[in-house]
Amino acid sequence: MSKYNRRKYSTENHQSDAAADENYTQGRDRTSNRPPGLKGKEIGLYYRNLAMNKRTGSANHSSKSHSDSRNLKYFSLDPAVEEIIKRSLYNSNHLYDEEKTSSAADDKQLIKNKYNHIRDSEFKRSFLNIISGSIQEKLAKSVSINKKLVSNELIDEKLKDEQKLRESSDDYIKIMNFRKKLPSFQKKEEILDIINSSQVVVISGETGCGKTTQIPQFILDKAIEDGNGSRTKIVCTQPRRISAISVAERIAYERAERLGKSVGYQVRLEKFLCRDYGSIFFCTTGILLQYMQSDPALSDFSHIVLDEIHERTTETDFIITLLKQVIPKRPDLKVILMSATLNAEQFSKYYERCPIIHIPGFTYPVSKFYLEDIIEITRFNFPPPPKLPTNWKKHLKPNKEIMKKNDDFTDFIEPALRQMESDKSYPAYVINQLRNPTSEELSLELIQALLEHISESKKPGAILVFLPGIMDITNLNKNLLGSGRFPSYKFQIYPLHSRLPTVEQKLIFQVPPAGVRKIILATAIAETSITIEDVVYVIDCGKTKLSRFDVNNNIEILKPEWISLANCQQRRGRAGRVQPGECYHLFSKAREMTLDEYPTPEMLRTPLEKIILQVKILLLGRVDVFLGSVIDPPDDKAIKIALNLLRNLNAIDDKENLTPLGYHLARLPLDPRTGKMVLWASMFSCVEPIFAIAASLSFKDAFYCPLNKEQEANDAKKKLGLEQFSDHIALAEALRQFEQGLLNRQAGRFCSDHFLSWNILKLLVEMKQQFAQHLYEMKFLDSSDPSDKRANRNSDNLAVIKAIVCAGLYPNIATVQNGKSFCKLRTVEDGTVKIHPSSINARANQLPTPYITYYLKQKSTAIFLHDTTCITEAALIFATTKCSIRPQGIRWSITLNQSISFVCKQSTAEIIQKLHEEFNKLLEHKISHPEPILWESQEGNILRFVLLSFFCIILLPIQQSF
Ligand code: ADP
Ligand code: MG
């Protein structure tokens, strides 16, 4: 179908757009920048009120109106609009059939009664099943209706024949000769015996020894040989998409087969399923969790192999805990926990000291070089540290982080340097460089110098560079290509990270032609899950990007951190696969002494909202109890914060039960806030811009800021903000223009003009499509095409987009206080906060609205708000969907939360509250009857009226109110 008719977004007071979609308006409404479908007088009212709002709004937003300490503003609704709202409320009644409330016999009945007012539907039944059952009941049921794994002699024989045939094929024999040399092969019988005699085993082994590719095959081949093929299906989880796919492909190749027979995989939105018996099925941990929602006993599988558990991702920790409940109900299920050689003991202990088997590795010796050696080799000079003003101590409050860094430096690095001086183990210039704190920052220039050194002076062999994040990979790649020193006839440079399209990933394994050196720029992904055989040199920057959640301040901190010793060892090991190798660590020996032994489990350093939704959808009972039983339980405070956020989002209720909204959010591969945004976008018909925003927020925005070009980059971003004082609008607009550019071959130019990363934008386009696919499967959209006109009626209405962004981000709101030449921002929890310099709004002297919403609050040198949008009171009222009203003297007050209140006439207060109620009912109805909005029906009318009324709110300075 033709692409959605893309227009430049119009601002809310822009008059008309003749190119509006005829399909859905049937020629009536040709104006796309107001709520669709308004008729006659309603259109006039909409524009008149917008104009009035604009006039009074600017008066209202002057510093004067903010001098009222309680921030009370007078709020009025045009009587004609009130009339329209009343009409819509009256008409909406018949949408929701109320069933008679029966008396509640027990807790379950109580929960069910809560949703009596919602008409029966398939969704309602499955939703009620979910929220009112327990995991034990579900497990029992799931075991009793086991369907696929049954013994079948005919199949067993067929599988045996197939295996014999395979064993005689040349391809198989050839690869078998390689397989036989892997250390895991030496332990084959022992591994099979131990799996046979114990329900749970832990297998640890050096990376590359053949755990992932061999062990599932040992199990399957043995089962086939023993005539048990028909009731054997092995599921093997991987923490990342890329490894699930590449391992499945590798095993199919080793079995001289195509994917889809005895080997298959499934990752988010990509699958190649295998047969239901006699097979090995690879999937991401997330997919297995999804399976467990409908079949918690995993009755389709005979063996479950959890791979890479040492990575301690939240999802694997979660499954390990969950399986403890499954095992007693499925005595025939075998659980195999596989880990690199880190801390295997801990897992065994967690499973009542289940047996451990260790596979010794074979790697060639790897020589280690530290920063001191690298400086000596390259004679690299670090730039001097940034100069602080001489009186900096007066201005800067002591910052814990900087202090800790300084302490570390004085406590560990300095004494080591003095020792080096006295030993004379290194020349003075090396020690001087190490004394410069900049030497501990990531330097792409140093990496380039080292790459040049290895390429010029060392024997052939691929070089693997570990970098903290995708952006560093992109930048280094660009630098290398731009330097002219790595011409393509002599070098193949590959980025390797989890966001890479799968096709590109395969090239990385190929050995280049003679005379060409392969350089792989990778994230931590190349540490354990992907083995590239021909690597001889490893450059380890020593850092990885980690986000940490600071529970005391309810703030997320994302920054490159030193890796643990265990990670260093893994990285080093990558160099010794085929011959003795070399590993260059870009940190000093002294720094190594400060590193932790193991990495911190993800569950202890990231917010818990997403995993709590999983606990709820899997009926695992009280969140604090379940999370208290994981291998390293998270902080109680972190659990409380996450539960609060979910309650605020209306994803769970006061009793910790999942709401219909929470149910959908649990099924979306997004954090709950961006999940809410995309759900609302599908209902309010503005999916293109909101999907773009959600993709950028949940992955990465595409803006970059080259050194010394900050001003230009800021200006370019600002242009894309369409004067909306919104980073989110800039994100949406960047992607919109990029996609338009792709059609007319201007995308490259557009990217370079606007300091945007082509690669990231391409990934965002892909993610947008994934969201559409999900929402289509969930029945909220008519099609899986994010550009479908039917899903984009309001996509040009910037006011609606900003309001939906606000609804998703609420309660992330700061209040704005405009001064003469600056503005001050405050949040209730933190007091004064600042807008991060990368935001469009950072340099504004005055902001046009009294509130600003933000995606992330991060603490570094100050508390910074990232990705901000200025929002009006109306958008806030729209976003909160809950308010309390009460008389206040001769007026009434409407309170949205503890810091945001308005005053108005009694009738207005009552109407707003009623409107919120009705709007919530509509949302609840829609969320519980997933189907696209029927804009030409009653429900469409309600949404239109909701938009109309919220955007026709008139705010007056309080003194003009009566
Ligand atoms: P482990 O899981 O123990 O880290 P794997 O089973 O992934 O080890 O890999 C075993 C060996 O198989 C690797 O050392 C490598 O030689 C080879 N191998 C694995 N995947 C591939 C691939 N996609 N292409 C080529 N060789 C591979
Ligand atoms: Mg592996």
C-alpha cells in the first residue's frame, strides 16, 4: 500500500491542510491539526478557544502568574464546550454494560467483581484468569494438558534412520572432526551421565569449549540413539537475539541440515521454528518467559538449557527462580544451567547443591599488556585534564562521584606510580602520562594508535576491540575510515553489537583473504556469547556501559564503568583461540587492583518495573516475597519505588493486582512508560510520531554532537523541534524527515546536515515497525504498517503528541519558573534541577509553559533532566486521568497531585472530574476490548470530545477569574 501521506507537522494553531486524509473523514474534515471529525460549530469553537488560549496563555505564563506560591491558576471552560462534554458523557453511557454485582465470596470473586462493569469479551476472560489465579493452579493445569511430547515408536525409528543417514554424509563427517577436538567432546559421556542422574545440573566451562553448540546436540543425539527422540525437545535460552540466531544457524550447519528441522530459533519478531519433537530450539530468555505465560510447566519441552547464566541478567535470574517452582511439578524435566567459569558454585548452592561439572578449556597462552606498556609502545600523549577555575571549590558542592574518583586515584594509582618510579620499571614519560587522570578516560585516539601499531608490526591475525557502547563503536569506525590508514584492500572493519541486523553479523565469522586484516569493534557481547576463531589480538578498553539505579535518590545513573576481573579474563581469553595471542588492557596494573571480582547482577542495579509486571502476569504472588527469593535479592526500596511507579501508571491497583493496562504493558517489549505511550498512540491515532519517540527513548536518540561543533549541532536539533520546546518532537521529526529522505535519496545529506546517525535512525525505523507488529498482534491496530493512515489521523497534531508523551512520562514533571533572563526548574522530590545541555530547552531563557515533562533524571555534576517537553496545563490534565475536587471558598479546586492544583467554578470542576471518569472508563473499555478505535462510532466521538475539551481549556491569571 502507499505510504502514509507525510506532511510537515503543523503546530496547533496552524489553520488547515488540504492534503488531509479523505478516507476516514469522508470529505467532511479536511483539517488534520484539530481533533478529527469535529462538526459545524465545534470546529469554530476549537479554533476560537485555541486563539484565546494562546493570548491568555502567554499572559498566564508570565512570571507574575507564577509568583503565586501554590501555583494556583484559574481554569475555565467555554460554556459551549461544557455543553459538548455533557453531551458526550450522556451518549457514552450505553457503551459500557454494567453487570449486576454479585456478593463477593472470596478474594478471587472480589477481583472479578471489580471488573463487572466491563462487558464480557475473550480478553476479559483471559485477563480475569490471569489476575485471579495462582502459579500453582496454572502449573497443575499446564502439566495435565501436556500435548506434544508423547512417545511414538514410528517417529523414534524415523529419527534413528535420519541420524544414520546424517552420520554418513561428508559434510557431517568433516565438521565432526572439528567438533571432536572441542574440550566438551572429551567430557561427553560424563556430561550425559550426570544429566541422566540428576534433574538439575550446572555445567561450567571456558568460553569456546563447546557448551552452547555441543551440549544440546549430545543430549538430542543420545535421546535419538536410545529411541527417545519423539519425546525430546530441548529449549536453550540465550541472553541476546544475535546469539540465539547465530548459534541455531551454527548447529544446523554442524548437523548438515537446514534450519527448521532439528534446529530452530525464535527471537523477538523473528523466528524459524523447528519440529515439535527430536529438536533443539534456541530462543532469547524473554521469549521463554513469554512461553511460560501460557504454559508455565514448559510441557512442550523435555530439557531446558539456560545458557550464559553467569551474565546475571534480570531475566535469567528471574527464570532460575521461577524454575524452582516448576521442577517439583515436572519431575521428567531436565534443567541444565550453563555458565562460563565464573561463580558456578553459587548456582549449584541455589539449587540445593546440585552437581557441577566443569569442562577445562584449551586456550593458547595470551600475553598481557597494560596501559603503561601501551604508552611505552605508542608514546601516546593524553590531553591535559580540563582546568577547573581556581576558586572551583567554592562553586562546586562536593560531588560524591568525583570525590570517589579522586580518592581512588590517590589511594591506589599514586602509590603504584611511586613504586614504579623507584623500581625504574618504566620510563619517566610513561609514569607522567599515568599521573594524568585523563589516562583513565576512554581514548579512541589511543586505540587507533594501537591498532596502527599492531597492524604494522605484528603477525597476521584478527584484532578484537572491546568498547563501552555502540556510539563508541560508531565513532571509532568513523575515525578509522576517515584516517585513510585503514584502506579497505588491507582491512575489514566490522562493528559487532546486539543491535546489528543479523545479516551483517554473519560476515564477522569469515576469515578474510590473505593480506587483509580483520578488525572487529565490539561491545561486551564478544566476551562470551560469540566466539570469533581467528582473533589473535584483543584491545580491551576496560569499561562497559552500565546503568545503575540509585534507590536513595530514585535516579538512574548510566555511565561507562570499569569491568570486573572476571570480564577481563574473558576478554583476554578471546585472543588465544587459534594460536598464542596478545591482550592490551587500556588500564594500568594499579587500576586492575581496584576492580571487582564479578559483575553486579543486573537486578541489583536497574529499575524493577518490567520484571514486576512479569511476576504479576505469571501469577507469582506478592512481589516482595518472590523477589526476596531470587539468587541475589534486590533492595526493598527499589521494589517499593517500582510498585509506586506502576500504581501511578495504573498498571497495578492498590492490592498489587494487574490492571488491564498492566496486562498489555507486561506483554510489550518496552518499559512500562514507553509501553503506555505506544498503546495510547494506537488509540489516539498518532502512531508514527509516538512510535518514533518511544523507539528513540527506549534505544537511543540519533543525535550526536561532534567536538567543537556543539553550537551547530544544537541549532540543527532545535530546527527539528519545530518551535515546540520539545526534544520528543525533534526525535519524531528527525525520523520523519529521515524516512522521507530515504524515499527521495536525500537521507544521507539530511543526516550529515543535522548531526544524526544514519545507523541509529535505520534501527529506529525497524523498531517502529516492530511496535506496529506487536500492537497489530495485540489487536490495537488495523495493520502492522506504522504508516497506515488509519493509525495516523492525529499524527500531525503536535499538541496531541506532546500530551501523549506527557501521559507516558507522568509523573515525571518539573515546574518551570521563568525569571527575567533564566528559568528555574523544580521537582517535588529534588528541589532545583537542571535541563541537560543536550536538550533543546537547555539554553532557553524563558520556557513557554509552566510545566515540563522529562524521560530521565540523571545525577552527574547536578541533577539533570534528559529529553524534555514543555507542556501546558491542559496536556497535564489530559495525562493524569485522575483528579480530586473540593470547594475552596467561593471557588472549587482541582488537584492533580500534591504539587499541581487549579481553581475553577464548581460546574467546571465537576465536569472535569466526570470527564476523567468517563475517559478512564473508555480507556479501560478499549484496553479490555482490544480492537482499533472505530472513529465513526460512538467511541470515536468520545475520544474526539475528550481531545476537544482538553485542548479548549482556558487558563486565566487568577485575578481575572471572577
Ligand atoms: P561455548 O558455548 O563453550 O563458549 P560454543 O559452543 O559457542 O562455545 O563454541 C564452540 C566452538 O565452536 C567455538 O570455539 C568455535 O570454534 C566454534 N563456533 C561456534 N560458533 C561458530 C560460528 N558461528 N562459526 C564458526 N565457528 C563457530
Ligand atoms: Mg556459549
